Amino acid sequence: MTLATCQAILAMGVFFMVLGAVFLLWNRREVKSYYDSKSTKRDLGEFLFHEPERFWLNAWRIGGRVSLVLGILLTIAGGVLWLVLYT
């Protein structure tokens, strides 16, 4: 395995970690803007109790977590390979 391969695995890991953090922040902003827009409407039940549950609002959070875990695993794997093969 070449040094470029280890660096590519590390770069992908860092990319996925950043992408996961961006997705989690995007989810927070989307949920906040959705429920804040509901607070100006007449029916405040959904605003107060968040029922019915909006599953599409959780998609960014789930994707962010998956991307974050994948990024952490790739970063660890790339780091271990680099240390084992080139030190």
C-alpha cells in the first residue's frame, strides 16, 4: 500500500467528518426554522408538542451521524495504516 493511498483514506475520513458536522448543523437550523414558522400559525399544538412527528426533519440528523461515524472510522483506519506501514 502506498503513502498516497493512506493519505487518501485520511482525506476521505476528514471529509466525511466535516460533512457529518455540516449535516448536523443543517438539521438543527431546519428543525428550528420549521417549528418557529409553526409558532405564528393558529394551531399551536404541533408547535408545543411536535406531534405528528415529522420524520423528514430527522433525515439530516441521521445522515450526519452516519457520515460522522464513517469519517471517524476512515480516519482511524488511515492513521493506523500510515503508522504501521511507514514508521
